[in-house]
Amino acid sequence: MIIIDTIQALQKTLAEKRQQGKSVGFVPTMGNLHQGHLSLVDTAKKQADLVVVSIFVNPTQFGPNEDFDSYPRTFEEDCEKLDQQEVDIVFAPSIEEVYPGFKTDKTKPSLTSVHVAELGKSHCGASRPGHFDGVTTIVSKLFNMVRPDIAVFGQKDYQQLAIIRRMVQDLNIPVDIIGAPILREDNGLAMSSRNGYLSQAEKDQAAGIHRVLQWAKEQLESHKLSFDDVEQSAVKQLTEQGFRVDYFNIANAETLQVAETSDTNLVILAAVFLGKVRLIDNITLTI
Ligand code: PAJ
């Protein structure tokens, strides 16, 4: 495994590999890797000859009051895990390498940004203004740096995946986007770098999110309650369990718009705070 920190060195290495006829799979991450990230690597390995994993905590997708500074940075451990997973290239650029303007003006590291309309308005987009523009801008930049044949993203960030698929389609970016299933702890809690902020007791408590999502799915599948009733009851259950609910929304799985009774493919998206920690999860269903 080689670790590369400049765009030039990355592109030189990848050009050589491509000349040998190798296809490139890409897994973008912000590091602090867990089994969920590593499962994306496995998926990429099955679909491409060599795998590039990027580790870059992207400042432009964090809001002013969010955890950019405290976001867990565990580079050494991450590299060990990726080496064991037989990743070919770790791309870990500095902020200045990615955003040359960052030093002079932190608020405007890039004058250009990629904005996907509509899909980014609701759910996480409503509570985290500018977040998805930060994500689509960095992912476009990374795609231009790596020029992968395929790229793997987790369904854990369901809205992010939908937005990236749409961006790639709208901008004719020549990459196949692959969605990978959510990896969970034994108690059902979706694996996340932010779980590291939780105590063991809070992790047990946080498993309640998945239980409520599953309860909601069962209600919808058995047509026992209306969408509104399910949403309201879920918010009540989560609040009683000690969460501050950011949103709990039943949506059309493709458009992410508020679900209509005629929709067949649905996704239930949830974001809650446990103390200061914001956790997201989702579940899909067909009715
Ligand atoms: P990060 O949160 O590090 O996640 C990297 C990738 O891992 C994303 O595609 C995410 O959906 C996936 N992932 C996280 N937890 C997962 C789980 N429990 N099961 C399966 N996949 C999981 O998402 C980002 O970074 C950033 O926004 C990024 C795309 C790298 C742009 O900065």
C-alpha cells in the first residue's frame, strides 16, 4: 500500500496503473475508519483492479458550529486498517493541497461550488445549510483528482448518495456510483465515526434509533397507521427515549420528497441528537 499526499504524485501513479490496463475503484472517506468504511473497500475491490481510499476531513461541509476541529483524526490506525484490507493507494492530501485558497481566506477556500438543487433542500439539507454543497464540491474535486471508474458510497448517508448519483448524472461525470449497505453494531446502531463521541451507555441508548425505524417500517408495511401517525409516534418514542429529534421523515426513496400514499419505494430518514452528538440513520421499504 502506498500513501500519497499530493495530487501530482497521485495522478502520476494512477496514469502508470491505467497504462497497465488497470481499472480504478475509489472510496472517499473522512478517516476514523470503522467496519462500515472497510466494507466499502471490499465492494470496491470486487469491482475494480486497484482501490484508492481518500482520507480528508473536508472543512467546507461542516457548519460554523459543527465538529470540524474536534472530528476524530486517527491517520495511523486508519492506514493500518487499510493496509490489512489490501488497499493499493491511500490519498491523504492536506487542506492546502485541496483548497489552495484556504490559508488566505478560510471562508472562501473555493470560488466554485457544485450545488444539486431540490434533493439537498430537505432532511439533513434543511438542518445543515451548505453541507451538501460542501460534499458535492469536494466529491467532484476528488473525482477529478482520482478519475475513478467506480466509486463506492454507503447507504448510511442516504441523502448524500442520492445527491451524488444525481450530480454524476447531471454533469456527465464518467464514474459508476455504487451504493453499499449500512453496517451496524450487534445492537443495531449504525456504525459511524461520530459513535466515538458516545459512552457505552449512550451507544446502548442510541440503538433505539434503529429499533424505532424498524417499528415504523413494520407499521407502514402492514398499513396499520398513516404516514403522519407513524412520524408523530416515532418522534414521541425517540423523545421519550432521551433523544432530541432533528427530523423523522417518510420520503419517496428516489426523489426524497415527502412520501405520497401512491409511492411504492420509500425511505424513512432520521436524525437525532444524543446530547451534543448528531446521529443519522435510515431504512428503506417497498409497499
Ligand atoms: P465519511 O463519513 O467518512 O463516510 C465515508 C463513506 O463511508 C460514506 O460513503 C458513508 O456513507 C460510508 N459509511 C459510513 N458509515 C457507514 C456504515 N455504517 N455502513 C456503510 N457505509 C458507511 O461521507 C463522508 O465521509 C464524506 O461526506 C465524504 C463523502 C468523504 C466527502 O467528504
